[in-house]
Amino acid sequence: MALTSKIGRELRALAATTLYFGVWLGSLIVLKHLILEEYRIEFDRWTAAVVGTLVLAKVVLVLEHVSLGELVRARPAWVEVVAKTALYASGVFAVLVLEHAFEGRHEHGSFGASLSAVFRDADFNHVIVNAMCCTGALLGYNVLMLVRRRLGPGGLRRAFLTPVAEE
């Protein structure tokens, strides 16, 4: 019973986190599609967004179990939020750069040349936009997780699903 319960909790956490990041990344894809449609440029990256959402959600859930230790323990809560967001965003940026370099390795002759080209070509603008969107999503996620911890089990759900009391 304990294993089934733990698996159920993990699946619910993965579903909620995937939904959260899916909304962010889906919004980014819709914006890109609408902007590029104006210039008659075809853009269809839904599969990449779905895979990216699943990977980002799982990585964030794993990293939640990594403690920042003394760096944040005695500091205000916002320090932990900023530190986690910066750490996660750095990882996202690195993965995005490596992904673009991997995709362009044939065009540039080698992975190293492709990696160098990522920083010179227009692709770098796409990497920056994607990283900025993911950083916003990560910041929001880390703030929500802090509020959730402070409100206790079920507190965040109660805060959003119960009517606001009149003052």
C-alpha cells in the first residue's frame, strides 16, 4: 500500500507540474506561431514543446529534492526562490544551447562548429527567448512551491478553490 500511495503522489505531482509548464511553453509556442504567421513563416514545434514540458517538469521535480544547504537556510525565503530559479534557468539555458548545437551539427560539419555557430547565428535569439520564458515559468513555479510549503498540505488548493471571504 505504501508503494502504491507513493507512486500515486509522484504521478499527481508530475501531472500538475507538467500542466503548469505545459501552459507556459504552450503559450510561448502560440506566440511564436502567431508572430511568424504574420510573415508567412511556417512554424510547428508542438512536439518539441510537449517533450520539453515533460523533461522540464521531471527535472524540476528531481531538483526539488536537492538542498541548497547553508546558502539559503538562514536567509529570507526570497533568496531560496532566486537561487533555485537561477540554478534551474542556467540548466535550461545550457540544455537549449546544446540542443541547438546538436541540431546543427551536420550543417556546420561538427558539434564544436555548430556550438560556436549557435552564439553567432539568429538561433541565439531563439535560445534567449526560450530561456527567458522558461525562467519566468521557473520563477513562478518556485514562488508557488514556497507558498505551498508555507500554507501546509492542501493549503494552496484551499487558497485557490475556496471563496474569498468578504472583509
